[in-house]
Amino acid sequence: MVEHILLRHRAIPGLDQIDTYRQNEGFLALRKVITSMDPDDVTNEVKASGLRGRGGAGFPTGMKWSFIDGHNWPHYVIANADESEPGTFKDREIMEGNPYQFLEGVTICAYAVKATDAYIYLRGEFWPIALKLDQCIAEMEAAGFLGEKLFGSNISIHLHTHLGAGAYICGEESALLDSIEGKLGQPRLRPPFPPAVGIYGKPTIVNNVETLTNVPFIINRGAAWYKGIGTEKSPGPKIFSLSGCINRPGNYELPLGTTFRELIMDHGRGIPGGHKIKAIMAAGASSSLIVANDEALNTPMDYESVPQLGAQLGSASIIVVDDSVNIPWLINKTVHFFTHESCGKCTPCREGTYWMMHLTERINHGKATMKDVELLHDVASQMKGKCLCALGEFSIEAVLSGIERFPADFESVTAKSNA
Amino acid sequence: MNGLLEKYPDEVQAILAKYPSDQAGKRSAVMPLMYLAQRQDGYVTKDAIGQIAEICEITVTEVASIIGFYSLYYDEPSGKYHVQVCTDLPCALRGAEQFLENLCQNLGIKVGETTADGMVKVEAVMCLAGCDKAPMFQVQSPEGLEYHENQTVESALEVINKLRQG
């Protein structure tokens, strides 16, 4: 059993209390950076650790921090706590169980990029968590870990929570920025990227909750120690949210590079009801469907290996699909989700998801022929590379891979109409 | 006369203080102010829309468009309690669709309808980040928002009956 770094609350009761957190290495990293490190040294340490964004894109975190535009002020930091991908429930556990480590990470990031204000954007359903974080922020201010003149320096950092209101698209970073600005949460055309032009037109670093929660440990124990976990190109621990047809669903913090087999068969204790595993979705509803053969199960879950299966690791929301599940039903579910959540700004996504929903509905209800399946494949293919943001691009992943990798399921569901 | 500002001066100031003091910052207060108004009336009233527009220095149309865009804001009254069951893929793989259907059958309503006493509206909603504890639902009420996880039809009916009593 590897030591937990992110889900430490499972071994340390009361870690969501500031005193307990302080007794367990809490705020040592924050003290260290403000009293003895230059902001750029902090960024360089994070860069050296190889930490990559845990929200889904896997972009190197330290590199992102180094892109902040030093000629335009003030700077902002935003923690993306919108967590709305079906199958993802890791940030919720971090914020409920280990909130101070997350908030310490946000504060260190603010110091590194010379921001005085940071916003934590939570999905509206996390209202009770926002209340909890507000209390934690107040405790940190009272203890001198947030506010003015931190540790006797001239550094001031303030954290604020901001609640979304039920829109998946606001997890997309540029839509999130517009949402905080009080506009419709719709993606922006990029470039410019947020480190150049972010919230209120100012340089902004947007990082996922899990990403930021790694930071205090990287500072405390050093980049070299951190690189000892995981693989060379994908270092560090990752929380895998395991759901679907599985005996023991839940969050599992494991080194990047752990195989699908170990997660699903050992930690998750396999498939219930005597069923066999059929497919794996590694990035929630945004996934391609991976055929769950031996090769796939033996594949390490990291940012380099999963693409070799024609899929992405994304936020590592592993949805397990067993042999009782019909793929036309499954893609109808995912398409329904994306149709509901499409923001309507760009035509390929708004229209494409709408027509994919009608087609998958017909196919799933056995009222379609293979010609309709071909049409669905055609619609999805035409959306590819043409959407304004990743939502539209993700909406076709399960559709295309489902049709291409599980053709028998579509033949059987259309058999009656074909005849 | 701004009713919202008059009734909740401290809350409104605390919300505005989170954002820059210029006009762009004031506009950021629109979402939290909408929650404040909704907590009071169960939905964002026409009057509240006007008051929020005034505080944020934007038009009434802009405020109204935000209500329409997000699914947690309401511009008309509905059931006092919203029981919102997630039926997205991970929950559906753990029986959430059957759970919702049986629950509604027991309440004598269809999905999306409100119980005869007008107290509880039962809806299917998108992912709530409770995938490992499905079937699950959230209860949205004037008092706030509450998760109920690892549910059976029986345990859900118990929760709903409590809501209907008070």
C-alpha cells in the first residue's frame, strides 16, 4: 500500500480541522515558499516535479504557471472545482476530507504567479462544500495563513468561493471565466489563453482541484521525491474514480502507470453478478470506448499509454461496462448528456449533438437500419475538429468508437428493420 | 428603492467585496445575488431581476438570460422541494433508471411531475458527482441542497415523506 498524498484524510481522522492539519505537515510548504523562496523558484520546482494537470488535459502545471504575462496586472488564480464529468467524483472527496491541503495549494500557486486574489469555482450542487471552504478560509485568515502581510512579508493573498449553477460547460476554463464575470458560461475563442488574457482581461492561471492539492507535497518533499512516484513522463499519484459495473466503486489514489487490470480487478474486486467486462471508458462520458481485452487491461493508466488504445486518460474517471450492456443504449446516454449540456454557441456542437441524439434514440429503440448507423457515424465525423471547445469534440468519442469497435451490437439492434 | 439591498445589506456587501470594485467586478455578483433572491422566494422574481440588474449595473435582459442559461435558477414557482435523481451513465449502470421509475410509481406521478400536494417535484438530472454511491439524488429546497446516496426506493420514500410533512 503506497502512502496517500491526496486522500490523506482516510488515514488521518479530523484532517479537515485546521489544528489536525497543522499537526500533519500543514502549511509548512506555504511558510517555506513565502519566507524562503522566490516566486519563480516555486514555479521551477513545480516544473521540475513533472506535475501535469489533473482536470483532463494533462498539461504540465509548472509550464502553465511560467506562461503568466508579467506585463499586465493584477494576476489571478482560479481553482476549477466544477467537477461535472459523468463518472468523476474525486475533487469532491478532496474538498470534503482534505480541504486545507487544497487551499494551501491554491495559496502557493497565487504566491508563485504573484496573484493577490484567487477564486474557487464550484459547481452549484457543491453548495455545502462551498460553505465548508468559506469556514476553512476564515480559519486560515485567523491563523495568519491568508490575508495581509503573510508571515511578516508584504505578501497578501485572498481566496474567494464562487458557485456555478448547473452547467457542465463551465468546467471548460474559458467558459468558467465568463461565468465568474457574470456572463453566460460559454467558451471563448482561443488564443489568447488565460495566462495571457483571463478573467477581467487579466493574466489568469486556471488549475484543477486535484492538481493544486499535489503542490504542498512537491514543495515540502521536493521535486525529486515526487518524480519517484508514477512513471517518468507521468509522475505522481492520481485519483482514479471507479464507477459503473464494478463490485467496489469509489476513489482510488494510485501511482500513474497502474494498469487497468490492477484497478478494476484488484482494487475494484471485479465485475458483479458473474458478468464479463466488455468495455472501459477512461475519461468519463468524454471517453472513447476501449475494448476490454487482455491488451487493454494490461495497459498502464498514464498520459502516454492510454492513447495507444485509441483513447485518453482525461480526468481518470474509469467507467466499467459489462457484457449485459448494449452499446447503442450507452451512446444514447452519453449523447443525451452532451446535447443537454451543449452551450449553443457554436453550430457544429449545437446541431450535431441534437441530430446525434435523435439518431441514437431511433437506433436504441430498434427503429433504425444500418443506414441510420452510417448516418450517425457521418454526422459525428463531420463534427470532428470543427467545434469551438472540447465539449463538442468529446461528444463524438463514444459514438465513433462505439460504432467502429462494437459493430455487432449495432447489427443486432437494427436487424429487424434491415430485413 | 432596492428591496434586495434593503433586506440583505450585509450579504450584498459581502458578495460585492469578493470581486473588483469596478463595473466588470460588479457584474460578477450576478450569480451569487440570484441565489440570495432565490433563497428568499423559491425562485427569482421579476422584482428581484430588476434589483439584481441595478446592483450589478447591467440590463434586466442580461440578468434574465443568465437565469435561462443555468439549470439551478428558476424564474417561476414550482414544487417546494425538488428531488433530483441522477440517471447519467454511471448511475444508470447501477440501476438508477429503474429506481427513478419505481419511485415515481410509488408516488403516483410521472418523472418530472409534482406530487398532488404540490410539495415534491421528482426529476431526472445530469451527473451530480455521486457516481460510486448510486442510486442517488439531491434535494433542492429553500433551505439549501442535500445529497442522499446509496438509496433504495424505500429509503427515498422515507426522505420524501419527511419533506411532505414539513
